[in-house]
Amino acid sequence: MAEEQTVQSEATEERTERLDPATRARRDAALRHVRVYGDPSLRSRARSIEVFDDALADEVKRMGRLMDDALGIGLAATQLGVMHRLLVYRVDPDAALGVLINPEFGYKSDELETMEEGCLSLPGVGVEVERPLHVRVRASDETGAPVVVEASGLEARVIQHEIDHLDGVLILDRTSRDQRKQAMRAMREAMAGRQPDSSPAVSA
Ligand code: ZN
């Protein structure tokens, strides 16, 4: 596990260094829409969605574009300052966009896994977070149709990360005190522009 994580963060550094200028510019433009640490919308509980209209469908498409441009694997509406219960995610680049509205956990496994996570709202931060390995979530899609997702591994992780966002919870709340301290330092440096681009691969 520890070895895997090292490999992953090295691969990330390579990947971000090699971003071509157009991809990097698109990423920076997308990230300007994402609220960062200190913004109250990251610390508030979002309200349920009652109306499934064209505006909601448009919002879902926009979130999918911003997530892709930001090179993230998940995005919650609250990260854009929109305080309702909508999240999008995509773990497999070839998969359709995952859309969960008003998500509720039906099941969380007792089996846990620890992995490094990053967050589009916490620049420069990568911390280890322990989460259930398997989850089942009931939600609606953007048309209001019911959806049930059974997810494991990274997919289960990103869904839990985004549902946390809808409840005002951040990965800083789910890691050790030591890692939180280091994360706060890394974030200050990243936000001051001293640390060019070292966001971890798995940012959501
Ligand atoms: Zn996040």
C-alpha cells in the first residue's frame, strides 16, 4: 500500500509537469470557478433538490465540463458555491458522467481502505483518508429518475468524498492531526504560488 502511494504521487508529478500549455490553461480557467479553503460554502450543508428542470440539466453539463477541464475525478455543486445536493464524478475516463442528486447511503462496508486523496478546493494538499471500500448509494439523476450505484475502490471513495462536500466536510477532517498540519502548510505555499503545481492525481 505504502509503495503504491509513492508510485502514484511520483506519477502525478510527472503528469502535471508534462501538461501541455493548452491543457494547463484550461485547468487554471476551470479552477478559478472552484471555491477554495476558507470559503463558507465548503463548510455548510447543502439543501435537497426538489425541481428537476432544464436549468438543472445545464448545471450538470457545466459541472462535468469544469471537472474534466480541472482534471478532477469528482465535483460537488457546493465547490462552485451552489448550495444544493448535486455531485458529478468519473473515475474511468471512458465512462459516462456519473450524476447523483440527493444521494443517500444504503450501505457502507465494514472493510476500510486508506488512500491518499486530493481536493480541487484544497490546492497542494494530499492526505491519507480511511473510508469504507464498498458503498451503495440511492439518488436521482438530472431527470429525477431514481439511481442506485454500487461502487467499490476509487469509485466508492470519490462518491464519499463528494457527499462529504455536500455536508460541509473536508478531507482535512478525516485525516490525522499530523497530516492536517502538513496539509495546511502545503496549502498556504500553494496558494501563495510558491509551489507550482503538485496537486495529487486523485483530486475531487
Ligand atoms: Zn474535494
